[in-house]
Amino acid sequence: MSATVRALLLERDDDGPVRAGVTELAPATLPGGDAPADGEVEVAVARSSLNYKDALIVTGAGGPLVRDFPHVPGIDLAGTVTAVGAGVDPSVAAVGDEVLVTGCWLGERRWGGMATTARVPASWLVRRPADLDAARAMALGTAGFTAQLCCDALAHGGVAPGSGTVLVTGATGGVGSLAVHLLARSGHTVAAATGDPDAAGRLHDLGAAEVLPRAELEELAARPLASARWAGVVDVAGGAVLAGALVSTAPRGVVAACGIAGGRRLDVDLAPFFARGVVLAGVDSVLHPMADRPGVWARLATGVEADVLDRLTTTVDLAGVPAAAHDLLARGGRGRTVVTVA
Ligand SMILES: NC(=O)c1ccc[n+]([C@@H]2O[C@H](COP(=O)([O-])OP(=O)(O)OC[C@H]3O[C@@H](n4cnc5c(N)ncnc54)[C@H](OP(=O)(O)O)[C@@H]3O)[C@@H](O)[C@H]2O)c1
């Protein structure tokens, strides 16, 4: 490990604004002090990424997501194991392993991926798939992992290619873009709902067969039922968009709900459930079982075309994160943002 750790550090006095700046930290300030604690590892971080939740944390708009300051953000990371604490099974982690971490409260309750060194429990590690370098792993990142979990939820509920059109909301954002592409590439007919009137070309390039304004869903939200259009739904918006999607889902359809970009309350008539048997499936990437994660990453790594991923991705360095975070919340996501850490 180098003599210091370069990190994006967030500081906050009482209820004041969050201040973000790049700084050099003494390694002993990391969790564990001078060395990784028992059961933990040290990772030389190559890349992190900027997700919606990171944007909330970095700008201070996230309320209670982070309670203790100073804090290093970054809810995901890709890097190389450089030291292993006592009691770590060598089959779980060894020096030199190429790994990634998403969720598990990284960047929320534990210092995160936006620093050249991170210390995390060995049990949080996933081996980085061999066909993904660190940059592409984080171009996928938490958003890609969540998009794959949503696709898996649809498949688990019996929504197979050919079942009918699958709707994706928030389609220009990180989770939405990758869900559109994954679903289209696996043979689904995809409708992409967006609030961006200029996004149709980009969404068709990702594989969407149809693009609709998100207002069309919001207008349906107060109805008990609307025309049955969707065999399945991946929803990142919540609120009225999710309500509109539910009332327009076909009998036995599955709605995978993972996000709150448009609202965290759901006010909807129950008719989709009792009259059409629609299934509302919640998706949580943070505490998704570790044993299942390598399989999710393997499906994700092969499900996304590398050149499509590269076109979706913008790169910033640590110093560029605060401006990118404000921009993401102000304009909505535009694909994915990778953070170059080292
Ligand atoms: N459950 C989980 O484990 C999990 C994991 C990752 C993310 N998430 C959640 O998923 C959501 C999306 O995350 P992300 O990283 O993809 O964020 P993102 O890149 O910022 O994308 C969010 C998208 O939501 C749409 N949107 C913005 N404001 C909206 C509004 N007022 N009403 C409806 N839609 C709106 C926009 O797409 P259009 O302009 O195309 O409509 C925007 O691009 C967030 O709520 C995030 O917290 C949950």
C-alpha cells in the first residue's frame, strides 16, 4: 500500500451541508487501523461508480443514508486484494484476487469505494468475472447488478421472451438503460418509458422496440385498471409511474420494483392484484444473498455487449464526482458513470 490513501472525503458539521473534497488520508484512519481486522481484507481500488444513491450521499440529499462523518462514499468498487486479515479462508480471499463489491452497506455504513484503498469483510467479495476488466465491471456496477436481478425476477415469475411486451421505466438511467439492453438482447420485446423527450434514438439503439413518455403511465395511476399492455415491468421510478405500470400490466404479469427516482409512496387500486393476479416483486441489491451473486454477475457479464456498455459510459476522476452527482440528480442519469480511482 502506498504511504497515503487518496480519497473523496465527505465532511459535515451537525445538520450543515455536506462538503466533498479529494484528500490524502493516513492508512491508519481506515477501518481496522494499521491492518485489516480479523475476517477482513484490504483492496487496492481501481474503479468505483456513481449510482443514484451515491449522488444522494455526495450531495447530502440522502437524509439518513450516512450518519457518521467524515465518510468515504462509493457503494461499489472493483480492485485487487492486497492484504488479508486473520481468519480469512484462503478460498474466499487471497492476495492478488481481482474482486468487486456492491451493496452490503459499502459507502453507507462502511467507508466505500471512492478511495485508493478500502477495507471490507472478506464475505462481501465477489470474484470479478474474467471477461470484465475493472472499468467495465464498474460500468455495470450496482446498476447492472440490480438490472440483472430485475430480469431474474421476471424470469422467475414466468415472463419469458415471447410472453408479450416488457416495460422498463426510467429507461435513460443506469438501471433502466441496462435493463432495456439485457431484456432486448435476451429476446424480449421492450417498451422504454422516459421523461426525456430527446432519448428515443438512444433507447432504440439499446434495443427498445417502443418508446413512450413516462407521463403516459402517470396519467393511468388513478384508474383501477387500464388496457393490459405489459407481460412484465422493470420499474426504477416508483410513485405514480409504478402505479400506472401496475394497472396496465397483463394478467399474471410480474412487476419488478427496485427504485424511487420519482417517488417512494405507492397509491394504487388493488384491482391489478385481485382481478389480474399481477405480482409485485421487490428487488434489493444491497443484501442480496452472497451465494447467488457470482451467478448474477456471470449472467450480467455475458448479457451486455461490450461496445453498447462503452457507449453508455462516462468516466470521471475523484475530483469530478461532486459535480457529476449534482448533475445526475438535476437531469436524471444518462447511462452510467465510472469513477477512476487509481
Ligand atoms: N433496490 C435496489 O437495490 C436498487 C439498486 C440500484 C438502484 N436503485 C434505485 O433505482 C433508481 C434508479 O437508479 P439509477 O442508478 O439507475 O439512477 P439514475 O441513473 O439517476 O436513473 C434514474 C432515472 O429515473 C428517471 N427519473 C428521474 N426523475 C424521475 C421522476 N421524477 N419520475 C420518474 N422517473 C424519474 C430518469 O429516467 P428517464 O428520464 O428516462 O425517465 C432517470 O434517468 C433509484 O431510485 C435507485 O435508488 C435501487
